[in-house]
Amino acid sequence: KEQAWVWEHLALTRARVIAGAEDLGHDVEALCKDILGRAAPRDKVLSEVAKMRRRIAAARSPSGPLDAKTGAGRLQDIELFAQAGALIGGTGAREIDAGLAAAQSEGVIDAEGEVALSSAYTDAWTLNCAARLLSANPIDAGAMGQAGASFLCRVLACDDLSALERKMQEDYATAAEIIDAALPVPRREGA
């Protein structure tokens, strides 16, 4: 409650008890609710999230526009930002849309930004789920067959694979721009 790092509290927004003694599960849920119900210092949370984004970007780059999971403006990025919103708002929000709503409520983003991030998240989530039905690895558009391409296009309401790639790149760029504008520019480690 007093000495945890920001990332530990961010993780609590996704924590769920799935097995174990019922009374222990209630205790864990109560602890999460207590911690997440306290508004966290806005500047500290946003600064730490900015640093985390930079470390994540250095560790892994997306393999292309059909890799919706990791990268600026993609699933993990929007999830991290929504978790920050939930912490700052002290709402106890654990769902992505609720975290984005908390970020908007706290003035971290505006209402248009909330809608855009929610929409980009939905598209990225849909693409990620559909792509997982086709392959356990990130989708390579050049190596994908016509049936797989048709499936992804149908699921995301695009006429062809080029339109789908453009749609996703636009979503990622919009989401990344909104998040970039909300976060402070992180200082270099050791600077």
C-alpha cells in the first residue's frame, strides 16, 4: 500500500483471483479494491508509464500492421495507458474502457481521445483475436493465403488486405499520438 512501484499497482488493475481458498480470494480482492480506490499521483504515474513505453519499444517492435499486440498505439500500449487512467482516477476500474473513461474524467485525455482510443483498442483486439485463429505467430501479409486474408478483412469490415493494413496503421498512429500527447517526454536513464 505504501512502498509499491507504479508498475505493481498497474498490474493490480489486471489482477483476478482464479483459484484458491475462497476467503483468501476475498482478501486479495479487498486489497486490490482498497489500493485501486486511492487516486495515485498523476505526474508520477504518467512519468513511469512513459518510461515503461520506452523500455517496451526498445525490447520489441511490431512485425507489421497486422501485429496488433505490441507497439505504439497497439493493444499493450492502450492497455497500459488505460491502467494509468484507472490509477490516477482512483476508480478501481479494471476494464480498458473504464480506465480510458477515468483518464478522460481526470483530464488526461479529452472525450474525443477516449473514443478514438476505445475504437482503436476494439479494432486491435478484433484483429489480434482473428489473427490468432490463423496462426500462433504474428501474421505476415505477404505469406498469408487468400482465405486468411478474406477472413481478416471480413472481420474488420475492409474490402481488401491493403485497406485493412491502412485502417490498422491509421488506428495505431491516432492512438499513439493521443497517448504521446498525454505523457511527459521521459528523461534518459542516467541523464
